[in-house]
Amino acid sequence: MTKILGIDPGSLLTGWAVITQDGPRLTRVASGVIRTGGQEFTQRLRVIARDVALIVAEYQPQEVSVERAFVHRNADSALKLGHARAAAICGTFAVDLPIFEYAPRDVKQAVVGSGAASKEQVQQMVGILLKLKDVLQADEADALAVALTHALRRSINTKLAAVVAASTSRRTGRRRR
């Protein structure tokens, strides 16, 4: 069983989610939103880094998946998002965890089946995939979607590696032990 932390960074609201993957079974452990309020920008970054560190300490994930920043038309917004993302990643540094990054379009494609899906479609599919009864906040659903994307990619990569290994052993005439 693997525990995955998903992060949807933002300077005002940072979504976070912890899921477990046990073979094909995906389960939400916990999720929420880090609210930084209207504080001064550097203080918001401190809150993000501190709260992510607390989440890592409490839930002890083995892998971290983060939504990759995308370029806005507004350069200032893009820079702030990049800073929030860096603060969230720094919050994981107390423990040496592998960090995986996914573009927003890839997350939507993996969870909904369309890279152009709306936030509402992501929220709905996350709820369906994890069999959740409660209504999720958008940033919380996005963090769950990032974690789910990583879990789904892990499954595909594991299956692909097994196929390649089996194919290689057949070609060389060796059996895998």
C-alpha cells in the first residue's frame, strides 16, 4: 500500500489530499484546504510551508504529487503561484520524499478524460472515483485529482514494467525469478 500526498498550490488557498493506493483500490485518507487569508505575501508562503510540513508529519506519505504551475496572462499571478508551489514543496523537505509534477491539463485528462474539463467536472469525477458522499471544495478536489493522477500513472507504469520484463525474458529465453 502506498500513501500519496496531492497538492494543488495557491497563494490564498492550497488544496491538499492524502490517498492510499492498494493495488487498484484508491481511498481518501484526509483532505482539506490551507487558507492563508489576507496576510502579507511572505507570511502566506510561511503558512503554506508550515502547514504542508504538519500534514507530512501527521499522515506520513511515501510520495508527493504537485500540480505544475501554468503560465497565466498576468505575470504577477504566475509568479505568486510559482512561489506558493515552491513553499508547498519546501514543506515536504523534512522527509526525503519523491516529488512528481503534473500539468493541470494532464490531471484533468487522467481524472475526467478531457484536458479541457471544468472544475465542476473534476469535482464530480473525484467524488465518483473515490466513492465520496460529501461535497468537496474546488481546491480540495483538485488536490485529490492530482493524487489520483499520480496513483493512476503509478499503476500504468507498474503494469508496463511487468510487460516489458516479461517480453524481455521471453526474447532472451530467461525466466524471471
